[in-house]
Amino acid sequence: MTILKYVLLAAALGTGCYVEGDAHVAAPVPVATVEVDEAPPAPQYEEVVVRPGFVWIQGRWVHDGGRYVWRKGYYEHERRGYHWVQGHWDRGRHGHVWVEGHWSR
């Protein structure tokens, strides 16, 4: 390998970067409806700090592998002209159903 190839290889390998963060889907995603016999536990307390320009999306219980697991809440950028309608557990014909939160005008 020539010196130039080594230099180019070293430059290519040395310019990598590491990025870490959280992401949330902004558009509605089709979700399968799951009905669960057992009602979810009471919501867990989460301290919410007001952050201008953001909306708090409450944490919730997720039914996973036959048991409830707490999914922590998070902040999402507010959308001008919309307000966030929190999701909630509802009683369906065959058990408890999660109704997904959504943006509304």
C-alpha cells in the first residue's frame, strides 16, 4: 500500500464521530390494539419541570410479557396551533385498552 493510501485510510478512520440521544416519532404510527384483562396500576409520580417550548408527555404503564412495565414520560417540542391530548387506559369489551395520546387543534 502506498503512503497516500495509508494517509487516506487514517483520515477516513479518524473522522468518525459518536452521536447519542433520544428520539420520538412525531407522526402517528399504526399500533395494534391489545386488550388486557388486568387493570393497570396507578400512574407513577414523575416530577415535571416547565420547559418553555415543550410539552410533557406523561409516563404510562405498558403491558409487556404478561406484566405491566412503567415507561417514563418525556418532553416533546410543542406544535403551534395544537395541544397534546394525553393517552389513557380505557375499559374495552374484552379488557383494558390503551388509547394513544395525540396532537389536536
